[in-house]
Amino acid sequence: MTLKSGLLLISLLLPATLWMPVAYAEITEALPNQQQTVALKLENMTCAMCTVTIKKALQQVKGVQKVVIDYDTKTALVTFDDQKTSSAALIKATTDAGYPGSLVTSISQ
Ligand SMILES: [Cu+2]
């Protein structure tokens, strides 16, 4: 290998080694926590106690990390691990509790 081709090789490898820590950080951040947030529109909410019942029902679903219920808009914002549960399972949980739900939007994080 000549000195010239050696330098060329280093200049080719250098950008790759600079990129690697960045790519690696993205992978390690994304993998342990496959978080997803969905908004569910809920039926039958008539009083403040309903929000407590729905919140409890959603929190019992394995993989659910955060539940925020908005009584005024009759929606639940649920953050969950999509490796452990799904929006269909969340809807089943609220429906079983007496509050049929439907998916409004899916916000990936
Ligand atoms: Cu109620």
C-alpha cells in the first residue's frame, strides 16, 4: 500500500467512525422502550368517577405506562410499550369496563 492510498483509506473510514456512535445511540435509545401514544375517544363518560374507572382499567393492561384522561373531550391519552400491548387491547379494556373506545390518532414518539 502506498502512502497516498493509505491516506485515502483513512479519509474514507473516518466519516464512518464518526457516524457510528450516533447510529448506535439511536438504536440503544429506541430498543428498550418501544413507546407509542394513542388517543382514544370514549363513550358513556358521564361524571368524574368515570375517568377514575377508565384510568384504572387502562393501567391494568400490561405495558401501559401513562394514562391521561380528559373528561371535557372524552378522550384518553395512553402511552404504552407496543411490544407488550396494542391499541386494540386498550380499546378492549375500556369496553370491558363499560366505556367503548375508538382510536382517534396515533402519535409515535
Ligand atoms: Cu361516571
